[in-house]
Amino acid sequence: MPATGPCLSKRSPKLGGTLNQLHSSFPRWENPRDLLDCKIGELQKCPGVTVMTRSTITECSLTGAGYSLTVSDGKNGENLDFSVDAAVLATGFDLMDISIYGEYGYGIFPNVFTPLEFESKLKEWSRGEGTKPGSIALFKCVGSRDRSKGRPYCSKICCMYTAKQAGAVKEMFPDSKVYVFYMDYRAAGKEYEEFVRDVIENRHVRYVRDDRQRCSLKTESCWSGQKIRSLDCPSRWRWT
């Protein structure tokens, strides 16, 4: 007989997914580890929930008003059948290949990171390891809103995690210079606007509007509109 009741199937060896890799969170600067431990604790208190890590759903079929699922347990090689009323598919995400944007020097210069790689750097600094940064530039909208690369849509999340990362750097290194280069600024969520303004006004992160659609980089202050600099950019350039 198929098992009944809630089943949580996870392909990775532990619960939490990307949250395990994060240094901090927004909009309240909560510790991701604490958030995850709280959720796992709540899950463990739920009666009848089957949690399976290193597992994969291999079959899913309609059975009247519900579903019949077959889950392959990667830990012991067994297949378990479940009869459920509803199935929720949480796809997660993959990072794009940032090397297609050669102008940023990813894979060429050692100090150019993807967002998740930079989270690891933030963790390293929080442990007192590594070298204090003199200046950091964060570029938003790389890989999104770019029709030439087949991604004309907004990624929706980069405005907030960029602000979080910039603010985290200034919290650890108040004397370091941190710049956020952006095409547009979108903080559409509860407490999101206040979070970004705190990063700019109280942690003194410099937000700079730029135009990456042309060969010249034109920048201006986020709030005052005052022009900061205008320069021609070769096909490959980096901020130093």
C-alpha cells in the first residue's frame, strides 16, 4: 500500500538549499542559519511528515482527486510510493554562465565574483579571515533585462540582495568604499524600501546609475541626480 501523509523530498543531502550558503538576509539582517534551524524545528514537530534527502521523484500520476508519487531514496536505493492530495514542485534555480559577459572579467580577474561566490567571501570576512577590501563595486541587472542574451525580464531579486551584500560589507568595514551600479532601482516588498534607504543613508553605500546599453559609462548620483563621471569604455573594462 502507498504511504499517505506529507512527504518532503529533497535532492540535496540536507535541507535548506541556497539558504545554507548565505551570510545574511533581508530585510531584517537575520542570520540565515537561525531562520533555517527555526523552520526545520517546526517541521520536526509536525506529525506524520516523511523527510527524504538525497531523493528524487521519479514518477507522478493523477489518481482521481490526488496524485500517486514514486520517490527514489538515494541513500538506500529503495523506491517508495506515496498517495497524496496535492503536489508542490519547488524548482529552485541555477546561476547563469556569467562568462558570456566578457566585459566584467569574470574568470579572468581573481576578484570578480558571482553573488553566491561573494556570499562565501562575506562569510570568510565575518570570521576575521582574508584581506580587508579597499573598494568594492557591485553591478546589478547583469544577465537580466538583456534581450541580446534572451533574458528580457527583470530578475526581481538582485536589487535586494545587492543592497544586503553592500550593507554587510560596510558593517564589517566602515572605511571601505562600496559602490552599487544599477540601471533601475526596484524595492517592491514589505520593508524593502526602508532596507535599501538604510543601506544608502546610514551605511553610506554609494548608488550610481549607469547606462550599460552603450559603449560609454555615464553615472549619476542615485538620489540627487548629480553627474559623477562620464567616460568611454572599451569592449573589456573593469572598475578599479
